[in-house]
Amino acid sequence: MDSVECLVIGAGVVGLAVARELARRGREVVILEAADAFGTETSSRNSEVIHAGIYYPQGSLKARLCVEGRERLYAYCQERGVDARRIGKLIVATDAAQNDELKALQAKAAANGVHDLRWLTAEEARALEPDLYCTAALLSPSTGIIDSHGLMLAYLGEAEEHGAMLALNAPLQRAAWRHGRFEIETGGPDAMQLAARCVVNAAGLKAQAVAKAIEGPRHDLIPGTYYAKGNYFVLSGIKPPFSRLIYPVPEPGGLGTHVTIDLGGQMRFGPDVEWIEALDYQVDPARGDKFYAAVRRYWPGLPDGAIQPGYAGIRPKLSPPTSLSGGGKADDFVIHGAAEHGAPGLLHLFGIESPGLTASLAIATLVADQLDAEAA
């Protein structure tokens, strides 16, 4: 059986960031990815937004790692030539009752260390975006957009520069913790057996399944698995009216049907929140009716026939939807180490959804520090 020091399971943006950080610290790293390419699920099916850190509960991992990760990510992109732009975002109230929600959001952001939000009157907001309807808005100048594929390429390239290896088409079949090491069997056309001193489970949507496949560590604290599908529609046939991202006041389970702009200038709407039982990336064109209604609250001029089905992403949630609100509670990132499952050298990353991309460098540092501490 071949042996390796560290095994990272999952080659999404967080898994690649972790592999990069471990390799930079001199560890021998192999990355296992079940698919035939890196970043094919949550990491490539999102809004490609660099978040400021506004929405998350004070003291949560999401709040801390997003704020820390944001500035590190901008600096990294500049250093490595990854396209990232601070185009800014407007969070808008569309009736007077929502103005108080905006004020509460501004206070929450300040508690998280985000102090650059600017309150705008309706007139000030329309001076920036003339096609916008709102009663008030918050301007977030630190919010931006990024080339997520370029970022993952950069992470992988730097990891490989420091000796890491990526194994594609290598799904985890089974694993066991024996005598202080992890014995791993993969499937795929080039099935292999590996022994590793440390394992990082960064499998995203399949993190819980991977955790349950590892014999030896406790399984009773593995959280539930719930999928929140987010459908996106794209603007078609007319010139985009906005130069900034436009977000409504957040809704249960997500941030509302918002406007994002990609680096090529295409405007997208979404995601909505659709709770599903199994992975399904098809976009139902019939959902477009709800998109029109949601978007016209802040862009009344959206013409009929101007949006088309785009793509869908799925967020790994740790709590089920609630029957009253239609959304799950505000889950935090969850990182389980030896204190939770009893196996030193094993870290499970659960519920790594938004703002995982923004926080990826900070998550990677936290993971590497914890592994270093357990090895000391």
C-alpha cells in the first residue's frame, strides 16, 4: 500500500485551497476527486461573488473567515493574475417596512468588522443606478466578482509547484482508521490503495457520505445532509441596466433573487431557493414567472421575455427547511476534528457553502493550523 502524508478529499475551491496551504507548509499532499475535473459542483455553480461579510451572525466562522478571507483573496488574485474586480453591491429595500431591516443589516455588518457600508436614500441609489427602484439602500464597496475557475487553477498550480498531486476519477470507496493512520481505497479506472497520516474531508455536497465511509472515528456527530438548489436565469436580448450587483433584503434560506454580473458583462438573476432530495442541476423554465415577480420589485422595467434559464447550483445545508419560513436556519461552517470524532489527523468540513469561495484562504489556514496543532 502506497503512503502519503496528507490526503485531501475533494477538489473544489476549498479543497484546493487546503491542499495549497498544506503543500506550502512542506507536507506531502494528494488530492482525491471523484469527478473527471476539479471544481465541477458547488465551486463552479454559484454567483462568483467576493462577499464582504455582511450577513453572518457575529462570532460565527462564516463571519470571521469571510472578513479575513476577503482581503486575502483580493491580494492573492492581484499577485497571481486572477481576474477579480471590486464592482460593489447595493442591498435594497423595496418598501418602507424593509428600511429597518437594512439598518439591522448595517449593524450586523459592523459587528462583523465590515465598516465601509454606506446608507443611501432612494435618490442617492438611483443616482448610481437609474433603473433601480428602492426606498433605501446599502452600498457595499468591498463586494466584488471573481473568475472562480481561474482561482481554482491558481490554487492547484501553486499546490503542484510545492509537490501536491491531483488524482481525478478517484471516488472514495471505503476507508478505515487503524493504528494511527488512515487506509483509503478509491474506485475509478485506476483504483488505488493509500495510507495517510492525515485526511481532510473537503467533499462539499458529499462530505457527510465521505465521513460515514471512514471506519473507526465516531459517526454520531455527523450532521444531516440537506440540499438547497439555487436556480439562475440570465438576461437575454437587451443591454444590462446595472453596473453593480443588486441584492434585495435577505430571505430565509438565501440572500434573495439578486442581480449579479459576470466578468464578461452578462447579467444573471438568482439564486432562488428550491429544497431537493437528490442532486439535480436542471433549471425548470416555469420558475421564470417567480423570477420576474422578484426582480421587478427593484427593477420594474424588466421586460417580458428578457430572461432565460441559465444554470443551477446546490448548497450543502446542515439543517432542514422549516415549514413556516420556507428556509433553513442560519447554519455556520462546521469543522470536526479529533475532539468530535476521536481520530487525530482527520478533519471534516461540513456545510461549506457561501461564503466558502471568499473565505477559502482563511479556511485553509485554519485547517492547516489545526492539523499542525494535533501533530504537535
